[in-house]
Amino acid sequence: MKKTKQKTSGKNTISTGFCYWDGDTLVLNVLGTPSAKQDVIGKVKGNQLKISVTAAPEDGKATDYMVRFLAKEFQVKVKDIEVVFGQCNINKQLRIKAPGKLPSVIEKHLAQTDAASA
């Protein structure tokens, strides 16, 4: 696994792949696909997680829709998801504060990362 150092919140965090923890916040690198047939959290593609939404890519509306979709998936409020960059781009970074639930692809990745660093 490729490891890179991330500087977040004044401290270094080791990230491997498309997501990592920064305290109780999940940092997620996303490859967004607007105008999809259905809303779905897809597979890992490089160092990003592919997330497709049905909303059209108009003035960041697809990203806003994606945040609402992900809030349900992660069992958090919409305000607990911050778009760090990529509001009007397919490449995004999201910060999800204290997720109540993790989709299986993320849970599996984090478990592998924890096992590799132990």
C-alpha cells in the first residue's frame, strides 16, 4: 500500500489509500460521478473511492446532493460533512465528523490499514 504523510489539524497523519482517520473525523478522497443511474458508493479507484449520484453537475449541485446522500449512509447530519476541495470538480476530499456507520468498502479498507500498521 502506498503511504503518504498528510498534514491536517496541525498534526501529521499517515494515510494509506483513499481514506484515513484524523481524530474522530474520517477523511475521504472521492472520485464523483454525477448524472448516474443510481446513487451508490462504488469501488476504490487508485487513491479515491468512486461515488455516483443521480444529480446533474450544475454549479456544485451534484456535490451538495452527494453530501446529503452520504450523510444518510454514514448516519451523520449534513453539517457534519465538510467538502475540503472539489465542490465543482469530480475529484473531492470530504471530512466526515464522527460517522455513526461505515460503508463496508471503507470498513474493510480501514481494518486492513490497522492490521498492516500493527
